[in-house]
Amino acid sequence: MTKNIDHTNQFVLTVSCKTGPNIVASVTSYLSEHGGYIYELSQFDDKITGQFFMRTVFNTHTASCSSFEQMRAGFVDLAEKFGLKWEMHEAHRPTRVVIMVSRFDHCLVDLLYRYRKGNLNIEIMAVVSNHLDLLSVAEREEIPFFHLPVTKENKSEQEDELLNIVNETGAELVVLARYMQVLSDGLCEQLQGRAINIHHSFLPGFKGGKPYHQAFDRGVKLIGATAHYVTGDLDEGPIIEQSVQPVNHAYYPEELVALGRDTETIALARAVKLHTEHRVFLSGNKTVIL
């Protein structure tokens, strides 16, 4: 089952490189010369790192325009000239996603709802879990479900199986929708820049069990959730999106948990949307979002 957002003849070009002259002019001239009509262009020049980032959305409606593959192939020479790290995508093509869950269902159900409504341009290839609690949710949506229970003894084996699922389904993004297992450093490295996790706080606060009870004990005035890329440093990866809600002394732990579910679903869905629209650039341990 695939839900596509109609962006016929629309393409997204992302570019990052060292700051230098004539990059924007050269890229836009190339697209124009090959029949591309640019209707959105965003850029950022990082004065601290000396890195340049650009995202361009363009159409090809003219009779003289090059095909997408010709456009990609011809861009290689320009990329080499400026030392560009680049990607060119067909905007209409959904991003293939594997969702990982444990027992909490709110993030999974929210992503499925947005998927069905066409608010996320994704194709959910599989749901992977270390428990069977959410099997019925996946079955109801006719999405393949893989049960990979994890112990200290089989962790490496199950992570290998997860990678097999990712590779066999052609998944381009792994979403940890409240998956309550720590991924190994090796797996994090293999999934760098294509695995998103949701954390129940402004990082790195309130780690471990019962985070909302910790927040209650500290008398917090804001609770939040952070969606970030997965790295070997637990819950320390580059931040994509954060969501907050004001609270006060009248909110007891159970109410904070309920409100926290909302912030988690919002932050995770926004992060997935930003990633699948090719708006997120990695810059060291942070992100640039255009």
C-alpha cells in the first residue's frame, strides 16, 4: 500500500560543500539550460564551519527539458568542479521506511494515520519490534511485521537480521517510534543519517526510566520531545525537531505522560516529514534545515 503526494515533474536538488564563489549561479544555470524551472531555492552559508548548503526545487515542463536521468548524469561534472556533495530526487517518489517499535503504540499509530491521509510521502515497508504487542496494528494495515526479541546473547544476531530487513525491503529510512532498545555502535554507524529516534525530553535531560516522573519531581514548567538522528552516543545525535508544551505544578505524572505522548508524536512526525522532503543536512553533530 503506497500513498503518494502528487508532485509530477517536480525534483529536489540538495548541495553541500565548502563555501566559495559562483556555486549558486553555476547550479541554477545548469538547471535552466536543461529545461528546469526553479520555483524554490533556500541556502545557508555557515560562517563558523565554512560550509555551504542549498536546497533547490525545480520542475521540468518544457518540451526541450532533459530527462531526470540525463539531468543527474550531466550534473556530475559540475559537482566535481566545485567539490559538491549532492543528491537529486524525484519529489513524487515516496521514501521507503521501516518503523521500529516496542510496546508503546502512540508514535506508530500517529505515523500510520498521517501516512494514510497522505501527509507523509512515505511507503512503510515493515514494522519491526522486540515484542508482539503491536502485531495487530501492523496486520490491520497489511504491513509486514517482524518480531525480533532482543537479549544480551542474541543482540548482534538480531541487529544483523534487522539490516537484512532494511536491505531486502530497500528501506531508505529507519524510524525508531519508541523502540526501547539501545542500538550498537556498529549498527548506528551503518544507519548514519538515515535512522531517526524520538526522545521524551529536551536532550539530554531526564534519561532512563520514568522520565515524566523525574520531570514532576523537578517541578518543570515545560515538557518536550526531541527527534534526532541515531548515533553511537545514546540520545546525543543531531537534532532535527523539538516540540514543547507548557505545564505547571497542577500536572501530576500521569498527566505529564499523556501530554508527553502528544509532544512525541508531533516532533517525530515533523522530523520524518523534514527528512523525506530532503530538507535536512548533517553538519557535524547538528543539522541545517532548509
